[in-house]
Amino acid sequence: MVNKAYSLKNDTNTNKQTNSKNLFKIFHQNIRGLKSKMDELSNSLFPDYTHIMCLTEHHLKDYEIDNLPVDYFKLGSKFFRHKFKSGGVCIFIHEDVEFFAISLDKYC
């Protein structure tokens, strides 16, 4: 797993994009089984945590996602398969980011 978070902004003097530490950062990883990779994930994000972390193919059940300890993040949204094995998506929000959750259950 490789964590490369690049933040870009336009430099008004040169009209080119340059790195900036003040932008919103999103991390996505097709994790292919989250339970056994929590330490590796945490180590790859430290110390420059992103604002949003989206993990696909987590292979967890509903209750496992709810009880998953992820340092510095809170669970923002989740999806898991009811009938099939594996799959799923979970989105974690950094604890310093304010957000409100909307239930999409009635739409799915």
C-alpha cells in the first residue's frame, strides 16, 4: 500500500499548479480486506492524515464496520453486501472535519 497525497493549487504568477498543505485531501484505497490491514493502513497515513478516507472491498459485515477502531477518524458512511461475500465501501472522516450524515437506506 502506498500513500501519496498530493495537494495542488494554481500559482497566479506562473499559471502552474503547485503543492499546498492547505487543501482538502481525499485518500482512496481498494483495501481487499480491511481487518488484517489496519496497522499497515494507519502507518501509511501517519503523520499527514487526509480529511476523507474511502476504502473499497473492505470485506466486513455491518457490525464489524461499526466497531472498527480507526484512530483520528469517525465513520461517515458504509455499505456492505447482504447476500454475497466480500465487497463493500466505507468512508471515514477525519475527526477535525465537521460533517453531518444522511441516511441513504431509503434510496438503496
